[in-house]
Amino acid sequence: MLDEVFPIPTRALIRQGGRACFFRLVNTSPLLIQVQSGTKIVMADDKALRLEAGAYGLLPDYRPLTMENIPKAPQKYQTLALPVPRQLFEEAYTRMGSLAVPSRPVPTGTSKLPEEAAALFEYCCQPGNLTRLPGAIAKARLMELITWFALCGAVLGQCQSPRLEDRLRQMIESDTTFDWTLAHAASSFNMSEATLRRKLAAENTGFSEILSDTRMNRALGLIQTTTLPMAQVALEVGYDSPSQFAARFKERFGVNPRHVRGGSERFERIGAEVEHSGAEVEHSGADALAR
């Protein structure tokens, strides 16, 4: 542990074979990313951030984002992502003093990091490097990396007032295989089921909607970052039936889950636009990430 609050981040290598645009993806931690091959387009508030191969970016937490991943044949689309706790960003920015922090968290990017900063990003993403360090040193390395990104223009916006939806999403994400119910959630938040239902309705959402969406976001991350069989992915997000899982996934994203790993089918626009590129998808891993 970095300390009692911060877990050691685990990087994810996101790979995708077909061009696809996924809507309303939500990260529960800010992400530092590098596009290694292909192109990523991220949209928020009708503004697009385009990151070409070699570019770095910072994606905010708890903001619904549209992600379009475009492979460049014959290579797969590939992005390296490192989730970092928001508290470390805030502490790093406080130490910088004069940094102007945007009032809203939006995706930002930088085409190039200084050589020393790029080497630090690579170091932090290598499995085992941070875990071998004393917690205080690992925390300092991550804060240095955050500072480099900030100096290059990639600054995380101010934290918005936490919504109940965000707290619920984070709770479900902690164990997507658990048979979550409204009663479980209400008990966890020390409120009645009626109160929880009313508060979620005030945020224009509901328990079942958040549960399903959190599971599908998790499933997409597993498909893009691991080589788990689809039946195992289904189990990891609470579905005993692979066919039921596939149907729900397609309903959410507009594409069959197998297509994300390189299928040749085309699908109507529901939650995604898909254009086959002739590449394949593989793996490597983390949980709820920008895809």
C-alpha cells in the first residue's frame, strides 16, 4: 500500500482489433494514458480530444466519455493506461502552488513528454516496479509523474460534488460478481430502499440501470485487456449465461463482445459504431478503465 488510503496502481494494456466508438464510459479513477498504436478520440461536452500514436493523455474520473479507438492496420489499436487515485493529483497540484486547475474535469492531452517524464511513465507502468518500493517512495514517484503531465498541459479538473450514482458505481465495481440488490445498496448507504430509490431518481437514474452499466463497463475492460474466455468474462460480471451476457453487452454497446476481439461483423448504431479493420484484439490487464 502507498499508505492507508492509496492502493498501488495496476496498469492496463488495452488492445482492440476493430474500429469502434463506445458511448458513456465512466472511469472511477483518473487515468494517465499513452496511445501506442492507432488513434484514440475522446469526447466530453461535445469537444473532441484526438490522440495519435505516441501521444499522452489524462482522462477524468466520473465523467461519461465517448471513446473511439481506431486501429492502423496491420497493427492493433493499443493504449497503455495507469489509474491513479484523485487524491494524489490534488496533493501534487497543491505542492505546485501556482497551477491553474480547470473548474471541470475534461480529457486533456499532450503530444510529447520530456524524455525523463516518458521514462518515469514507463517505469510506473512496468508490473512490480512500484510494489517493490517503500510506500512513501512509490507515492512520490506517482506525484512526480502527475507533475510532469501538469507541466505539459494535462491537468485534472476540480472534483465535482460526488453523486450518489458515483458512490454506488464504485461499490458495485468492487465486486461485480456479487448479487447486488437495492436492499444491499440501501443498507450500505444507511438509508431505506425508498430513500435510495428517490435520491437516484433525482439524479435521473436508477439502481438497476447503474448495476447493469457498471457490469458492462467492467466487461468491456476485461475483453480489451485480458484473454479470458467470454464465458469467464460473463461470470466475472455476474452472468451465469454467456448468451444472456452477450445479448446485454450488444444492447449496451451495439456490438457483439467477440467482435471487440477482432470479429468481422458490422452492427447498427446503438451504443457503438463499428467498422472492421482487419486486426485482432488481445489482452493485458486491469479493471474499470477508459477503453
